[in-house]
Amino acid sequence: MKRNKKERQHLLTDTIKENPFVTDEELAEKFTVSVQTIRLDRLELSIPELRERIKHVAEKTFEDEVRSLPIEEIIGEIIDIELDKTAISIFDVKNEHVFKRNGIARGHHLFAQANSLAVAVINDELALTAKANIQFTRPVRLNERVIAKAKVLTIDVDSGRTIVEVNSFVNNEQVFKGEFDMFRKK
């Protein structure tokens, strides 16, 4: 059902407030209008693009939570974190992240997202990667969104080590998995 512009913009505002991580493409589909119409509506309503909304939410929410490194040093955008338990980040693959000839993401970007998430989830001022066992399970391509999920498996206070498992997905398909052995203060 087509809505008038005022009604659509009101619903658009509500939808983005409810889920600031919704994409313009998803909004266009929801409101059965073009992506350009959504972008023009956002512009009129002074609603920033997705990347800026995510950055704002992450900075506001997690600035005081992440202890092991500054929020701006994390690769990807943290969207959820519970220190020493779990964390989630998203990473949008852009032109600068891929090989020019085939559009496949360079592995070090996926590793950096997972590694920085493993560091961020540690509830300590010092967290360093001691060892990592990683596996890339399928190529990631230009314009795909990678969602990385970190889970703390064990904390050994005596040795100052924490094991963090990180799994990364594109559209619910696993693209990366890793187990990170992390140093932390004793």
C-alpha cells in the first residue's frame, strides 16, 4: 500500500529509531519506494546515512565499555558488547578492502575485524593476541556486510590468558572462524 510522503516520513523516522541499523535498501523495500526516495526522505528529515547512525550508536553506547583499546581503533563497528562475555561488530566491505581484479575482500581485513573484536571484549586495560587459529570458510565480496560475533570461552586468571572464539557471517553464512588466545593483565 502506497503512503503519502508525510505518513511515509513519519513511519521512516519511527522505523530508524526502532532499528538504527536498517539499510536504505531494506527501507525502500518496506515502504515500496526507490532507494533514492528513502535517501531524499532521510536528507529532508536530517537523518544520517547508515554508517553514521551505526557510528553514533556505537560511540555513545560503548565508549565507556571498551577498556582494552580506543573505540576508533576497532576494525568494524561494535553494535553490542558485554565485557568478558560476548561482542558483535559489523564491517561493510568497500572498494578499498578488495582485490581490484576479482572484488574479493583481502583476508587481513576480516582478520583485523575478528582480532580487534577479540581484544575489545576483554575487560582489562591490556589485551594482546598471543596466538590465533583462524580459518576463512568462503570468500567475502565487495559490498557484503560481515557480522562478527565474539564469545569468551575461558578466562584463566592465574596465567593471565583468555580464549575468545570469533565467528563471522555474511547473510547467516559463515565466512570466518577463529580462536584467539589473548594475554591480559594478571
